[in-house]
Amino acid sequence: MPVAALLGKDLIAALSDKAAVDRIASDAVFDRIARTEGGGRFYELPQVMFAIDRSASPPRVHWINTRQYRFHFDFLQSRYLTLADSATFNTANYSNADRRFVLGAVVRYPRLARYGVELWEGDVVEPALLTAMMTQLQATFHAPLTFKPNSDQQRAAAAKAGLPTIGIEEAYGSREQLVLNRGKAVGRLVLVGEGEEDALLPGDIALLRTTPIRMPPVAGIVSATFTTPINHVSLLAKTWGIPNVYRADADRLWAALAGKQVVLDAAGATVTLRLATAAEVRKAEQAQGARAIRAPRADLAYTGLPALADQTASWVNRTGTKAANLGTVAAMTRRSSAGFTVPPGFSVPFAFYDRFVAANGVGGDIEAFLKDPRRSDPAWRARALAALRARFAGGHVPEADIAAIAARRSALLGDKGVFVRSSTNAEDLPGFNGAGLYDTVPNVTGRDALAAALKTVWGSLWNDRAYLAREKARIDHRAVRAAVLIQIGIDADAAGVMTTVDPFDERSDERRLFIAAKRGIGIRVVEGRKVAEQLIYRPELDSIQILTRSQDDVMLHFAPDGGVREVKVETDRAVLSDDLVRRLSKIGLAIEANFGSRPQDVEWVVVGNQIMIVQSRDYVRGN
């Protein structure tokens, strides 16, 4: 090997001991001082921090050894470039036009084959300073640099300065892989086309070309298209305790393994997929099932129609976890400082489901299905469950019951459209959230439509996906009942989901809240078909990081005659203002505190400037 090459290797190796360098002359130098984060802003992307000292003439760029130093302040203090305390330093050097230091990072986006310059999302920066920063950095960096804004203010400043940028969605989706739930699984790899997910078996590893709205339990999930951590499939993967990953071009990379027994390993930050050995297959087949989840006992003696405002968490045996939790949240609104409302509603308790089943003779059909050994045959099971749901749809709600429900709806909610929602005793449980398993019917008007919606929600207890999810969790199907939450419909301007932990980095010591939002009513947010606006809010720093803008060009609004209609909207436009983000986050933290400081998964809607909470359940952490 030439001496020059050896010297080059030695020089690059020596960088490990350097606190900083004045120039990054190659990819190898960048890699030697770069750190790849396991969570937070630079999730699984290599980054090198920089500090530009504007007091020097000309300004001096310090490329910080980011393997040695986690924060800019630590480096600058160690080199005696600042003697201030951290609070004074931050005030002087962020969002200050006369700052001494410009502080940021250069990040490599592998799929884009580009380097992006990023600033903290809370840093307010003027166009002239941005232009100078990019010029100074480029003079000491070996490859083209492009600014990547992390806030609306930074994007506007870059546009005013005439700087090219890397779009937020472009950067967010540029990862080659993303581990949404860690784990390792052995199973048959199945390449799943659109609409083919219902044929999956519990021992399969699903390679999804598109993200389905729902799917049956499987051993592992690989998505070939970019997905998010709050859609129904991602939430169910956490409940099932299975690996769930995004890997770009997975359908092309691993197509040759389709139909074969493979090992999906996502226990760390890197995703691998390989053929399984015979021993690994045998071990997987011998593995015991998950610990059984016990559904709360349904109180069938209670026959009232309680308003949400009258319910607390103790009502779970009468009206289900969803309604009981929301009643607990509604109680918070009695305080003037709550900052939100809960749309009024009432519950149809478990007893009404049982009376419908008895009045229509459906109980015998349910028992016959549960005893039939053919349940293990997917095709037979799907037909049998469809027939069972048809029995619900074709049945009659006892006259006294539908009269009482319709009268209660009229007295409490008037004649406005209502949402008819499931509140079973087999959802929102510790270790089993049941996201998306049961049906909701939006904007229901009229007595006949109300009766039909009740039967749809009751019958959804016997969806194939719900049955299989309960089977995997070893929930006793005979103990499961469906209560119904009837709630005034909100034709929202925007709606979404908020988690009081960062789903990308659940174990982080830093407090972060995650918010996903779309325009219109919220059904499309958790479907996962189109990426929502996704934000991270850090309360301690009061900073809002934009991960993506909504890519959905359709929003849902109420149709005049009931149901919903689609309305075309512009993409790449903010769904939520900064003020709404801050208010939502404050509400999320208050709800978490109200539930004993257990992290929460909160659904919300916005009308004008008013925030309404429509669901809160314990957040199920992943592996």
C-alpha cells in the first residue's frame, strides 16, 4: 500500500482524539467524527455539529468531534471559548441577531446522497445570517451543502435569502430504514399487495408494499413505503410485541425470500432479513403464546344510558374503557383552566348488546362458531364471521331499547349528527389497545340510521381482525361485550393524535410530545395511507420541530344527508399553528397527570381556535 494512503488512514484515525477540526475534507473525515443518534431530531442519521465563532476575523468554523461532545456548549466550554453558564449562553446565542456563535449540525441523508445544514427548530435566524452561515460552512466542507429548515420561520428566511433547501418531507422520508418497534421474529415472508392483508397468518412476516388500514396479527412487519408510528398498524404491532420496520425498497431487496422461512432482526438500529435455519424455525414453532389478557367483566345488570359527564374510570365494567376514560377527561373541563372541551355524549352499556343478541337468537351462532374446529382455516373463518355480522345487520333492536336510546339522544344531543363509537371491554387495556379493531360510524342522523349504526358497531366485535387480535392476546371471546358511545359529531377543521412520549424514542430522558394532524375529521390520520403533519414539541425548550407536513390532498367533512364527503385541499401547508401546538401539548401533559402520570395516546379535534378531546388511552410502549 502506498505510504501516502497509509498516512491518510493514520490521519483519519487520529481524528478520534481531536476535539474539533477546521475542515472536513472527505466523507471519511465526516464519518470519523460523526455521531448517529438512536432517537430525537437526527434519528439514525449521521451528524456532525458545528460552531461558527463570529468574533474571529474572518469567522472561524469549528467542526466538533460529535462522538466526544453531545452539546455545542460542552465543546465551547472545554476549549474556554465561553465562560458563561448554559442559560446565559443559550440566551446569547440562539435567536439573537448579534450572537457570537452560530450553532448547528450537518447531517447526511443517505438516500438523497446529500448533506443538509440544520439549526435547532427554535432558533430564529435572519436571512443575512443564514446566507453568511452557508458561505462559511461551504468553504470548509468537501461536498455541496444545502440548508434544511426545521421551522416555518427558518423556511421563510431561507426563501427570502434565495437559498435552495431540502424539504422537510424529503429529509424525513430519506431514511433507508426506520425501526418503529424493536424485536426479532422468525416466520414465512409474505409479499403483500394492496387488499391482500386479510390472508395473512399469525406466523407470517408481512412485507407490505402499501400500508393497510388494518391487518390481522402476524409475527413481524416490514413496510416498503414510508410509514408513521401512530397509524393503526404501528400501534397494533406494539400491542402484539412484534418487530415493525420501514426499509426502503424492501419489496425489491427481499423479493427472492418471499414464501421462505426468514429471520427479521430489528433488535438494534439496523434492520436485517435472512433465511432462517431449521433450528430457528423449530424454536419459533415451540415458543409459547403471549400472556393471556383478561377483559374486564361486563356488568350486564346495569341498563342506564349515562351521560359522559356522569362517568369515571370506575365505569369500565358498565360502559367500556373508552367511554370511562373519556368521562374522566370530561370531568377535567369543570375546571376553568382546562383549555379544552369534550363533545357531549352518552353510553349504551353492555346490557343492550346482550339483549340484542338474545332477542335475535345470535348467541347460538356465536357459540357454534367458537366451538367449530374449522376456525383455524382462514377462508372458512372469514365466511363464518361475515355471516355472523350479517346476522347483526339483519337483526332488530328491541323496540323499547331503540326508543329509549333515540329519546336520550334527542334530549341530550338534539338532532345533530352523532358519532356511534365502539367501547368494548376488549380495547384500551394494559398491553392491548385494540386500535382500529372495531367500527365507528360517523355523522349518523335519524332513528333508522341510529339503529343501523348500533348494529354495525355491535357486529364489529366479530370482525376477522378483531377476532384474531383477541386470539393472539388469548382474550376469552365469550367474555367480550360491546358497549357503544354516542357522541355529538364535530365537523372538525383539523384532527389528529397526540402522544405524551416521543414514539420514535420512547425511552428518552428528554420530555417530548408527538402530534400528528390532518385537515377535516380525524379518520384519515390513523389510517396511515397518506403521511400526516407530524411535529415534536419539547416543553422545556418551548420548541416545535416539524417532521413532515401533511401529504394528504383530501380531507373529510360531514355530508348534509349524513356520512362524510371528500374535499380537495392543498398539501405542504401548515395544519396547526404554533399556538395550537403549544396548547395541545399543555392539555396532553395535564391529561397524563390526571391518569396517574401514565403516558397517554390522545385523540383531538379543532374547530376554529377551540380544542376538543375525543379519546384518551394509555400509550402502549414498544419493545
